[in-house]
Amino acid sequence: MIRIDEQHGGAAADAGSGASATHRIRSVLAIRPFRRLWTVTAVASFGDWLSLLALTALATQLTDGYQAQSFALGGVVATKLLPALFMAPLGGVLADKFDRRTVMVTCDVLRASLFLSIPLVGSLWWLFVATFLIELCALCWIPAKDSSVPNLLRRKDQVETANQLSLVMTYGVSVISAAGVFALISKSGNIPGWDPSPTTTAHLALVVNGLAALLIAATVAFRIPEISGRSAERREAAPGLLAMLRDGAQFVSTTPLVRGLVIGIVGAFAAGGAVIASARLYAASLGGGDAAYSLLFIALFTGLALGMATVPRVAQRMPHNRLFGVAIVGAGLSLLTVAVAWHLYLALATVVLVGLFAGTALLTGLTIIGAQVEDAVRGRVVAFVQSIVRVDLLASMSVVPLLVGLVQSRTLTLFGQPAQVDGTRFVLFGAGVVAAAVGVLAYRQMDDRRDRTILADVKRALRRKRHGEPGLLVAVEGASRADTADQSDRLVRWLADQGVDVVLAGRSATDTARISAAVGASGVEGQRARALVAAAVRADVLAHEVLPALRAGKVVVIEGYLDSPLARVGDELDAADLQRLGAWATGSLRPDVTVLLDRDPRVHDATPVTGGIVNAWQVQRTLTEMAAADPGRYVRVDADGSPDEVAARLREVLTPVVERAHTGPLPVQPAPAQH
């Protein structure tokens, strides 16, 4: 969804393919609390990577001999992963029970103290203890931070862009920055009077990290009060820690959406651990050395970046709940191809595909948690997923080397090229099968749209048009009939003035009467009956007005395609049920653009219906829920202001879409200045 927000300088958006990346990023970063939290995330991610480099380097420097250094290095990695085995759920409970800002500040102060203590103590045993405690703090800090992000945004559809920004910073910019800073510190022996010993440079890196943690604590404490989340009264009314821990586990195990998400993550990261653990030997089987090993990792992270970049565009055509399972299945099938690749170039191409699907699944999973999991349990879900990821990776990386060693290496000739077949091939093939199977299982758990097959969604995601006809279908939805009628008329007149062959469909004075007269019963039974009649009326309009015009290549504007008529029948029906009814009535034909006139519903008058009164805010709430469940269908336009101002915003948003369906550019009239 896109909302043209004049006070933040919103520009025209590409409504046909969603807002441009620049527009989406600017609209999210324009939110001051999120922008500050994103900066905090950047500093924290930089500190995490810098501490990993410094701690592993220091562990080897505090020991003598190759074997001792190997054990020390492995001990640091194990100590960082070990807390997730036992303590991760506790961090989620703290995030849901207490003030999230207080949790984050406390954890940052403790982390700063621990980082600064490591150079002061200067012993290996304290390095392990401090690392363990630092990871405990991180397990409490991350759920508090992640679960607060959706509360800082204006709309649920911004969660995806917010997660993109965080992932790019965590796994891209921060990694490069931390590696660069550590390299500079390591080369600081050129400074006169500076002790160039490796131990001292590692200590300096840890001191930098401790100071960064103090900076984060100060920023969160004094500059981002919005992180606190729920009111103190609601936090005090929450049950005890053990009860919340039990309730969180029950929520994860009994909610199909979250259960499918966890199942998918288990399979995806098990396969990811197999790839990481076998990458070096796999590169050798391709006849390459360290260079091939580096190229494989570059290919994997390139694919991750591409996947995370393409999610918003694909999600316009396929709901996140389905996209997640499809992405994991795609990663598994791509991994099967990696397992049988006999040449480095083919392996690189298929590894890019694995990364692309993995990046899609990662961003989609985080978006589902942020947009569809309630705030009251979001911290526990984040912590549980975080724990699963770490345990899964640790188990895979521990077991895979043993499995690889069970298979003897052989050399085969394929298409004139020698190919080495060893245990890595079988492990990768098995990991691909597991990921594909788990992806199917996750998809079945999370699929809430049984009215449309997955093949139909995939086809719709790949084609340019939503309906396959040469024309363009634009729906105007809103809580107020007066708003939708007026703006539909203005849009049709403007398009006609520009020489566009445009048709206004579904405008019949008898439609409302037919729906109202169909049934006079009150309550949910009457609302259900009116919904069925509304769907039938729209199906008739579709058959006799919309489809013939689309097939003739015309632009069709329809006032309330289906969402508004269904939302007005009553407030006791589930939005998902209404969407399924609408999909069945229209044969799943979707508009190319659905404009949602978004305004403060308190200024509306009540909308009368037979058997009761449906307030405008109730209609707006239902429409918002529909839009949040399928954001790719909607363009949100600010409808507060004069009709001329709203019409100008509507033209600004729709101009790029109509130009693609028209033979030439259309003049864009700027929105009137607001006073």
C-alpha cells in the first residue's frame, strides 16, 4: 500500500508495481522514532560483527599452540551459540512483560560493562564467561527491539520496508564496516608510540564496542521513548513470567500461521547450515581452492540481496503467507541443482538462486511476524524464532562434517568434464530434499486462501496484468459512498479529457436497493445474507460491464469493486471470509489498481443499512484489514482535504499506471497547496 502523505513530501508513486524503492524507503525513514531505532540497529550490528572478530582473534592470542588455539576459537563460537539453547525464550517474555525501552537500556549498559571488563581482566576464562553473558543480553535486547518496530511505523505495509533496511544494515553495511574498522585497528601500529601487539589491537576493538553500547543505551533512553510499547497498566495486568512463557509456547504450537513459520525456518536454516559447513569441501570438489570458496560465498550473499530486494514486487501478486512456503521450496529445489553441478560456473549460478529464495523467505518471515502477530506476544515469537535459528545452525554445522566424512570421494566424467563426487554432494542433495519437503509442509500450515491454487498465484506473480485482459481495471474503495462516487466521477472525467477510452462501471442506483431489499433480518445472519447479495450484484456487473470493456482494451473505473460493498454489509463478519467470498464471486479477477480513499472516519456520518447502522469507522477498519492482508492490491491515498485536493492526489498516483496502458504520457496536475 502507498499513502501519499503531503506533510512529509510524498511524491508520485508507481501504483501499478507498488511504490518505488526510493519512495518506500523515504516514507519509512521519514518516521523519526524508526529512523533513530534504525541508526541504533546499525551501531549494534556493527558492534556485534566487530566483537566477533575481536573475540575470536583475542581467544587465539591468549593461547599457545595450534590445537589450543583451535579449541579456543571453537569455544568462542560455541559460547556465543550456547545461550540460545536454554535462555532465548526468556528474552521474549521480558520484551512482552516489561517496558521494552528499559529492557534494551539495561542490556546495553550490561554489555558495555562486559566488553570493557575483558581487556581489564585479560584472561581466557573470563573471555568465555563475558561472551556468554553478552549473548544473554543480546537474547533479551533483540526481541525487545524487533517487537517494537511495527509500533513505530504508521502502517502494517511498512513493516516489509523496515525489515529490508534492517537486514541490509545487519548483513551488509555493518559486516563491511566492522571488517574495515578491525583492519584499520590491526594496522594502527604505524601510529607513533602505539603498541602494535595483536592483543592490544583486539582490546582496542572491544573498548570501541563497549563505548558503542553506551551510546546505544543513551539514544534509546533519551531519544526513542516510543519503544516502551504498551502502557504501564497493561504491562502490570499481564500474567507472571512463567505463565507468559507457557502461553507463548502454546501460541506458537497452536497458531497455524506461526507453526508453519517455525516449521519453514527449521528446514531453511538446517539446509543453510549444511551449505555453510560443506562450502569449503564443495569448492574443492569443483576443482577450486580459496578463490572458488570466496566466489561461492559472494554468489550466496548476492542472491540474498536480490531476494530481499524483489520481495515487495512479488508480494504485490502473492500474499506473504504463501510466498514464504514457495520461497523455501524454491531454495530446496535450487539446492538439489547445486548438489549435482559439475562446473564452477553452474554452481555459482545455482547458488545465487539458493540465496535469492533464502533472502525472500527471510524477509517474508520477518514481515509476517511484524505485520500479523499481535504486539502482546510478538516478543516471545521473535525470541522463539531466534532460538530456533541458532540451535538449527549449530546442530547442522555439527552433524554435517560427520556425514561428509562417511562418503568416500570419487571422480566421474560428465559431459567431458571431470567432477569429484564426495560426501558434500549427498549432504547438499539431502538438505535440498528436506528444505523442499518442509517448505510444502509450511505452505500447507500457513495457506489461508484455499479459494485460489498456488499455481494460479505463481502465474499471477509472473505476468504483468492481474487479469490477463488488454484493458486496465481501476477500483475506487472507501468508507464513504459520497467520497467514492465523487472521486470516481472526477477520475473518469479527467481521463476522458486526456483522450483515454474510459468506462465507469457498476454505477447503478438500484444496486444499494437490491442489497438492502434482499433481506431484512438483523444480526450476523442478515449481514451474511447481504454479503452474498452484494457479491452476486458485483458478479453481474463484472460479467455485463467490466469484462466486455476490458476485452475491448478500455480503462474501466469502478466505484467499489467488491471490498466496499462487502465491508458495508456489517461489522460482525470476518474480513478474511469476505475476501474469500469476493474471490469466488469474481472468479479471482483482481483490479490492476485498487485505490483506498483513506481518511479519518470520525468525520463521516453513519452509513445506514437494513437491520442496523454500520459506522464509517467500522467500514474503514474492515477495509484496512483487507488491505493489510493483501497489500500488493492497494494504493492508499490520503482522502482528508477538499475534493479537489483528493482528486489531484489520485491523479498523481494513477498517472504512471494509465500511461503504461495508454499510447502517450498524460499531463500531471499538481496537488493544490494545503493551508
